[in-house]
Amino acid sequence: MAEAFGPLYTEGIFVSKKGCSMKKFIIYLLKPFSFLPALAVMYMIFSFSSQTGVDSGNLSHKISYGIVTAADKLLDKNLSEYDKETYADKIELPVRKLAHMTEYFILAVCISFPLYVYGLRGFWLFLFAGLFCVAFACTDEFHQSFVAGRGPSKKDVAIDSAGALFGIILVQIFCHGFTGSSRKK
């Protein structure tokens, strides 16, 4: 009966046919912008990879030293400066590798959410987002071969890929939980 007068009755609200099509049109126009966070993360990764070996090492040491200092305060150990430096040196490599993994975890999340919105699910989401992240990791390592004091590393590509895998799994679980695609009504 409501359709005879033009508007649609949806969930207790009257909405004009024109309003529905306009909303779909706006969503259609805005969907491509959902990839902007992924582009921003890719730029961030590229920027970090552009740092010389010395600059990258200094940043890693500074972060490692900050972690040791925070742990020292939290655990009330009263470490000397020498001990803080020693511990910072010991954790620097794991901190660097965890940073690699975290960057690609974030990239995978930023790639997977829009792909999920576009309808990619399950195996195809794993395949497409995973291949994209691994390909970007390979190009990133290739890029580092042109930076002073840096070089490509297959191990870093593997670490990056692991981070991406965790990101894709998180998106699959998160989105599946909200959409409930396996629930029966």
C-alpha cells in the first residue's frame, strides 16, 4: 500500500525510492576510498625502508632503549645506564623483527577489510590479500637493496608474510563474527 504513494516502508521507517538509490550511489562512490588506509600504511612502510642502515638502526635502538627504560620503571629494578644499554642491545633484533611483523599485520588488515566489503570471503580473501601483502614485502625488500647500509632479506619477507597472515585471519574472524554468515535463521 505504501508503494502506491512512492515511499518504501522499511523497518518502521518510510524511505523514498529516490533516497534509497541516492544512498546506494553515495556508497558506490565512497567504496574505493576504503583503500586509503592501506595506501597510507604502504607509504609508511616505504618511508621506513628508505632510511639508511644507520638511521634505521638508531631508531630501533632508541625504541629498544625506551622499552627497557619503561620495564625498569614498571618493575622497579633501578638499572644502571650500562645495564639499560646492554638490555637494549639484546632486544634490538627481536624489536626490529616484531616491527616488520606489525607493519604487515596492519597492512593486511587495511587491505582485507575493504576486500571483505567488496565481497571477497574465505579462501579468496586469504589468497588475494595474502598475495598482495607478500608481493609488497618483496618489492619493499628489493627497494632496500638500493638504500645505503640496507639489503634485501628473504627472512624479512617471511616475517612480513607471517604478520600479514595474522592480519587476514583477524579480519576473517572479526567480520565473520559480525556478519554471522554461517548462522542459520
